[in-house]
Amino acid sequence: MSAPPELSGTGPAHREPATADDDAPWQRLDVRTVAVTAVVFTGIAVLGGVPTTIGVGSATSVGTALAWVLPGAGLLIGVATLTDYVRWRRTRYRVTATHVEVRTGVLFTSRLRLARERIRAVDLSAHILLRWLGLVRLAVGTGEQGGGGAASQTLVLNPVPRGEGERLQEMLLDRDVAGSDSRDARRLATWRARWVWYAPLSLWTMGIAAVLIGVAFQVTDWFGRGDLIVRVVLDLAATHGWGRVIAVGLLLVLVVAAVTAIAFQLEAWWDYRLDRERGGMLRVRRGLLTSRSVSLEEDRVRGVDMVEPLGGRLAGAARVQVVATGLGSQAEAQTGLSTLLPLAPRAVAQQIVREIIGPPAHEVSLHPHPRGALIRRLRWAGWIILALVLGWVGLFALGPVPVWALAGAAVLVVVLIVASLRHAYDAASNLGHALTPAVLASRRGSIRRSTVVLHREGIIGWQVRQSIFQRRLGLATLVAVTAAGRGRYPVVDGSVAQIQELADQEMVGLLAPRGEGSGAGAPDGGAPG
């Protein structure tokens, strides 16, 4: 939590009893942070200034463009560097026997103090410039939500020397390990170069392809040739035909996008290692240009999520994300923080799940969901099919349409109809759940199949939901509430009997009719746990 600056007193009445913590020395961050800021903003100025100079220079002259761009770039670099210098001058931190404290502020002074016993995760990261200078960014988190959000419970030291950062990471996560078995400290997973071939199988590859096309148009527009790509494509089509040009063009874009996806995967996960360290700590280390080391107390783990994207699932691959307190509320959005294993062979992912959850808890048989779940998804697919058909018929209302355009649209509609039906059947067949004395397991999704296994002791609440459409099909959804990860993990579209059985094992009468049992709401309204 943060506290206001200390007020100075004029007499003994204003003094607090001295403690051992008061004698701990205050330390500064590394002064090279100012140089890092100057270099980073110089790069930003160059990246922004070059296209601006080209754009303005094409309309006037290069000299006029530079007369505007150079002073602006210099002002940007100067202000950023000066601000960081003031931040460095006004920032102090210290580590005592009981707390970690930081005092900082440029316009307003703030003081952040975290109790060491509440620290649950320590993250070390360093981009390429920090690595070259031997520096790291250290983030200390409690995994709790304060009034200002997750950030109010995260203490950041940016930057400190790498040796100091590693020392602080080990010291802040050091727990009483008396009686612990040192043989438990071992390597759980290690990077394999062949895993990079799973990267292009992600849907992000299509997004990268779209971004590359947009960048190409933007670059040509900077040079006043925005129509260059269109003219080249038209010339090639006139010479070689549209079919060949489209096929070769798509192949080329996909190849470049796949190579880009592989490059991103290498940068993020190069030299990946997952270790179980003494005292029950999980530590993930990875990164090529930007290195990252995340340590997490295993006692804070509430479960795991084995994610299988469609492309990876077809290739037999999956990744593992941890459901844990101590990572902050943004861990799910920033997948890298919660990921224990990148996209890797499914056998490796299952092994990690067994290591974290335990063999008996993981190897439970999931109960399939009823036919009503399939009917519900087929109805959604039916609406999509109807929209596609109406769109195809609507082409006739536009007036005379070339036969090739109608034929191409018809083929596209048929492909999308088949894909919608296939997705409905796959999504319904993937639904499943199981409840044992130790864990709750649930699976859902098609394009992104997710199998979540939660420790029951980490579940703090339950909620039953039933929409009018679910009620007509005899379906309901049970949501497990936990203080970790996304916070809410549903068992979707189970039969009322299945949900009743699950709910009764946790809270008898949760689905009782109105006026009976403990007064919980009826299925049509849902009842919070």
C-alpha cells in the first residue's frame, strides 16, 4: 500500500520509537537509467521523424521538413531525459527485515511499502539495452487488489544492476524451508528449438499477414506512391492471370507472416527454463533480446489451464498457463506472465500439469455434456448460415453482377457454412467437466480449447446461471469463483441434473426451488455462491 510522505515534527511528541527497520540504509537506482532513456527516446524520435520528414518533404522541401522535425525531436529527447534524471534523483528504496519501501515522485512524492511476508511474485525483465548495460527491471507483487487496482500493490525498481536484482529476487522470495526436501528442486521443462514450428499455427499468423500488408501500403504512401502495390498487382494479373497472382501472393504473404511469427516466438521464449526451486518456488526464465525471469510461490497456485489453439491442437500441441494469486489482475491479458509452458507437444504439457496438480488430480475422466449443448451451438451456426445466404442473395439486388463474382461468393458461402457446422459439432464435443474431492476440471472451446483444473480448496464461491434459451434445452452453467487468474471459471451448458449434482456437492440446496432449502434462487435466476 502507499503512504503519504513522512511529516517532520518539531518536538518529541512527533517522534516514533526507533526500530531496526529505521536503521536500514536507503539506496538509489542505477544512474545509467538516464542514458537508457536518452537512447530509447532517440530511437523513438528517429522512427517517428524519418516518415514525417519524408511526408512533409514531399509536399515542401527536405530543409523545411528538417526545420520542423529536428527541434521537435530534440525537445522530446531532452524532456524525457531530464524527467528521468529527476526521477532518479528523487527515488530511493530499501529492503528491511520486514518490508520493502520505495520513495519516488517528480511532481508529487509517493511512498510505497510492502510487507515481505505478503510478497508472492518477483519479476525480473530486461530489454536488449538493459541487458547490454547489465541492468534489470525488478517488479515485486503481492497479488492483492488495492484501492488503486493491481498497480497499487506492485513495487517496481527500474533499473538496478543484474546482480542486485537477482539477489533481491532470491532474498524477497526466501521462505522458511526448514524440513523441505532439497531433492524437490529440479528442472521441469527446457526449451526445444523444434517448438518454434508451432508458432505459425496460431491465428496470430493471419493477423501478422494483415499487418504486413498494411505496413507495405503505409510505406509506399510515405514516398507518395500509395497506389504502387495496386498497379503492380494489376500489371501482374494482366500478364499471368488473376488466379496465379492471387495464389502466389497469398503464399508469399503467409510465408513472410510465418517467418515473422517464428521470429517473435524465438525472441520471447529462447532459452526457456521452468524450474522448481527450494522452498516450493516455480521459476520461469526466457527471452532472447528481452530476458525475463518470473518467480512464483507454488503455494499460491490455484490451478492450471491447458490451452490448445485450433492449429496447435491439430498438430498435437498445447501450452500451460498457471492460475495463481500473486501475478496481478493483468496476468491473463499479459499471457507471458502466467504462461508456464509455451506451445509445445501435448505430452510435455500434460507432464507439466501433472507436476503442478498431481497425477491423480489431472487424470480424471471428463463427463460429456448433453445433446442440448450441441443443439444450442447448431442454432448459433444456423443464424450465421442465414446471414451468409442473405448476403449472397443480396448481391443480386446490386444490379448485374459478373458470373465469376457470384460463383466466387457462392464457394465462399459454402465453405463458411461447412466451417460453421464443423465448429458447432467440435465445440459441443469438447465440452466436459469432472469434480473430485481434490479438483474441479472443466473443458470448453473449439478455436481455443481450454481445459482448466482448479484445486477445490482455492474456490471461494459458486454461481449458477441459466438463460431462457438454456432453460428450454434443460441446460445450465455453474461458475467457480476464485481469487486467482481470471477469477471466474465456468462449467458451460451442462444438463440441469449435472449442474445440480455439482452444486449439491458444494452447497446443498443451491438449485432448490423457490421457498425451499436455504432460500437460494431457482435455476432461472441463478444463485450466487
